[in-house]
Amino acid sequence: MEPIIKNFANFQNPILSKEDGARKYVMLYVQHEPGENSPLHIHPWEHQAFITEGSGKLFCDGVEYPISKGDCIRVPENTEHQFRNTGEVKLSRVTVNPISSVE
């Protein structure tokens, strides 16, 4: 079996998914411009994120956490959360979710 390798320069979301043979997880790339944020939301699965650029805040069950380039984050399942860009440049992240999150 061979690996799937995609170049980041011409990605489409999801980056890796069922179409690539992924059976358990989906990989997404998300960017927030300065002042932007993800919706405040909750879902029944945990997910993981790696901050590739910028800085901001993660709101998790009402608590604010600083985040910045290089941070690895695990958001527990059934936890209300939001990513917010409070910096001067794009806040970018690679997120890994279970495949059921896009079905």
C-alpha cells in the first residue's frame, strides 16, 4: 500500500478524506484573518489542531487560552469552543477530526 502525498500549495478542504482512502480521520486547513473567529460550537467528537501561523485565543467551555504558532491543541468532545484571531497576521491551523465529522 502506498501513502497519499498532497502538496499544500494547491490544497482543497478537506486536505485528506475518504476520497484519499482515509477511513478514520479527516484533515482540514483553516485560516482566520485578524479579528475573525470560528463559530462558537460544540460537537460529540474530540479534535486536534496544530497552529501553523499567527496567534490568538482558544475559548473552551468559557475559559480563554492563548494560542500561537507551534501549539498543538486537543479539544475534548462535547466542549463548547471557538478559535479567535487576536493577532496582526492570519491565524492558520491544521485540524484533524474523525471522518464522521464530514459525513
